[in-house]
Amino acid sequence: MDVMPQQPPESPQSDHAPPSSDPYDCPPQTSSLPGSEPPAEPPPVSLHTTLRRAAVGAVAAAVLVTGAVVSVPDEEKEAAPPPVPGPVMRALTATNAGAPASLADLTALIGDRQSWVGTHPGDARSWAVLGSAYVEWGRRSADAAYYGRAEQALRRSLDVQPGNRGNTAAWVGLAALANARHDFVTAKKWGEKVRARQPKDWTAYPVLIDAYNGLGQYTAAGRAVEKFTALRSGVAALSWTAQMYRIEGRRKDALAIAQDAANRATTPAEKTDSLFRLGELAWERGEPEEAVAQYSAALRADRAHPPSLAGRARVLAALGRTDEAQRDYRAALSRRSSPAYMLELGELYESLGLDDDSRGQYTKLRRTLAQESGHGVDESLLLGRFEADHGDASRAVELLRAEWDRQHHSAAAADALGWALYRSGDSQSALTYAQQAADTGGGTALYAYHLGMIERSLGNHGPARRHLEAALRTNPHFSPLDAPSAQEALDQLGRTPAGDPQEVPAAPEPTSPAAPPQQSPEPSRTPSAQQGVLMAAPAGTTGTTGAPAPPASHAPGSR
């Protein structure tokens, strides 16, 4: 299959961009990207023009630098400051450190590699870099159209140089692509192929961690985190460790490590991700004011970071500041058309009695999920959750059983399937799945609520009361629809009597050091492309401040 380079996404704009004299430059059609200011007038230079000028400038600079090396005395050379790295070099440097690249630098890297493989189609490494960059762009923009481009580029890389002949970067890229599409079995396969061939290649471990977590294989995920941190240090290692502790329910340890990561972060992208993680942890602990502070700090580092906007919206709604919450949700969705954000905003509208708005949001959600499915993304988990609460519960059970049969046994999958079974009227079957989710989900309020409601329907009033109390104790505002429902159910059951021998206090957190999380049982039967792959931050942390230009319809291989 002939794969030609695709049109790169629009680059972020800057107040310092010079005016454009290129007749083909036009204003961007999307909002500004990460860390950027509103577009200046006249419109800034396009990526095409920027790359063309950069190429000319690079040649001129190379000539000048070469001449300087020959003619400048040693003492002057030693006094000269080091050159400032360009965006492509910054993206590669971040990648080789396991850190997130800014979206501006990622855009430049895509354009650079597109141009290169257009004239050097036999460069397997560059095809792998390009494919991996497409995966990262698609993931951070919620534009699944880029996944098709990524797959083509990665397959071309392997056509030029097979993985068993040293091109493991393309295998890592395919693992990242499979994770982005929620195909965790395939991601595990590619990641383990890399690990078997090169066990000290650190790039294999982030994709394996995501795959193992998606499959509910928490023991394996914990070991992969330990191996990664043995091979790499710094903010990336701290971030993965904090994520592991979060899954284990070790909130104090997760907080300490996440704070350390934030303190050590040096780039805006690292700082944003680290502060966002602190906001998530504060929200899960039921500390809304602290969560708002952390999300807002992340937005000061990147004022249009979609995950932080959506996170702050969630907390503002909990604080009763619903107008501000709606504003932040709309801002997040204008930059990333995430189905998860659509569902949250729809449920906020529903909680406020804005039925027309909620129905409109749910219609957009269904349409977006259908589009993503067309690009190979498995959104059965989110669609099943939506159907269970807002649509056809029997359809939700069908979707989620199929998900379970694909070996997706995470706490989230167990919780969703258990809840769908309960909503469809099969509480007895639901109980085992809900119990697994509560046992392995890190003390999540939603999982405790679901388990409590299922136990209540079965007449197990003591355990139901305890789990509903645990949900509201963990986070009294965990959902605009479900938190009031939990309170109502608890009021009907009555509070646990003081001194009740069945009363169970909050479980103590494991002390450090502790074993990695246990795998859940099944409930019922250049720095040039040296690494050649862009690594994602821990799942759910990295975002983008804008949407890329849609794939050009005239570009060969685009969808």
C-alpha cells in the first residue's frame, strides 16, 4: 500500500508570529492551541510556510555555524551560549525523556517527518516517528481520523524494516495505537514482543502499563511500573508511580509522589500534567476547593488544557457554581470533542432540569461514538455506561458482556457490567461484578455507590448502608445525578446505628512499601528518532488546547 505523507495539523498560533505574506495562509478554523494567545491580525504564518522558511533558515544557519567553527578562536567558542533548540528538537528531547511534548512542538515534528519521508521513503525510523506522532495527536485531540494515518505510517515502517530486524519502535507505536483504540489485548501483544526482544528498552513499559490496566491485570501493571522506574527517572517515572498508587487506593502515597512530580516539572507540558493529576486526586478525596485550585494552577500553565477545564467544570458543578461549570465544559469540548465530556455535561444539564439541552448533548454523544467506531475505536465501555443510565439497559448488558469476553476485566469494566445488569433487573448477577469493582477500584465513590444500590435491591440493607455511606464519605458530590440518589437511598435505609457491630470504618491505606496491585479475578465463569516513538503520559492526563485541522480530503491515505 502506497502511503504518502499527510497534511500536518495546524500549528498553534503565537502573539510573536510574524505577519504572513503567503497567499495560501489562512486563519485557523479552530480555537487557539496549548499555551497560545488568540490569533493576531493579520493571521499568523501557516505550518507550511513556517517549515519552508525554517528549512531555508536552517541551511543558512548551518553555513554560518560551520564558518564560525572554523574562524572563531577557542576562547570565544567556549563563551558562546548554546543554541536554542527548535520545536522539532524539543519534541524529540521530550519524547526521549518519556515526557509529554507540547502540542506546538508535536505539530512541528509531524510536519518535519512528513517532509522527510516524502523524499526519503526508505527511512523506517522516520515512518515510526511519524506514525507515533499521529497516534499522540489523535489521542490528545480526540480526533480518531488520525489513527488510520498512524497505522499506515507504522505499517510502512515495518515494510521497510521488520521489527525482528531491529525496528521495535514501530512495534511500540502499534501498541500505543491499540491502546488509543482501547484494544488492550493487541497492545499487550505488541508491548510484550518488544520486551521479549529488548527488555531494557524503556519505551515498551508505558504501553504495557496502559494495556495491563485496561485488562485488569494489575499485578503485571505494577511490575511494569517498577521496571520502568528502574530504567528511567524524573517526572515521567514519578507520574507512573503516582498513577499506580492511585489505582491501589493509596491516596496519601499517590499525593506525595504526584506533588513531587509537580515540583520537579520543568516544561509547561510537564507542569500542566502534574497539576492536573493533583486536581484529580483532590477531587477523588472529596476536596472540591483544593481540586479547583489545582485545576486552575494547571490552566495557568496551559490556559486551554481540556482535561483541566473538564475537571474544574466537574468540581464547580459540585460547588453549585453551575454557570461556570457549563462554561468550562463548553470550553473543553470546543478544543477536544471527548465523548466523556459530552456525557458529563449532559448529566449536568439533566440534573438542572434542562431536558432539551441534555437530550441534545446525548445525541451528540451517540454521533461522536459512532464516528469513533468507524475509525476502529472500541467505545463499548462508555456507550454501555450511557445506555445503562440513559438508554437501553439490555443493550448495555450486551455491549459490556462482549467487552468482558474480550478480556477487558478492569475495575471500570466490572463496575459498568454490574451496573448494567442491575439496571436491566438482574441484581443477583450484578453483585459479583460490582463487588470486584469496589475491591479493586481504589476506593472510588461511584463503585461504592453502585455496590450499595445493588445490595439494597437484594435486601442486604446492612452492607448497602455501609457502602452508600462510604461513597458519600469519600466524595459527597461524586456525580450530579448519582450523589443525590445515594443520599436519598441512604435516608430510606437509615444511618448505621452507633456501635453497630456491622459498621465498617474506612479501610486503612496500605503502608509503603507495598506489593504491586493484585490482578483481579474473573467474577463469574535525532535525538533523531533514536527511540522512534512518542510516549503518552499516564492514561487520562495529557490533553491538547485545540483541535487539529481535519484530514485533508485530497491527501492520499486520509480518511
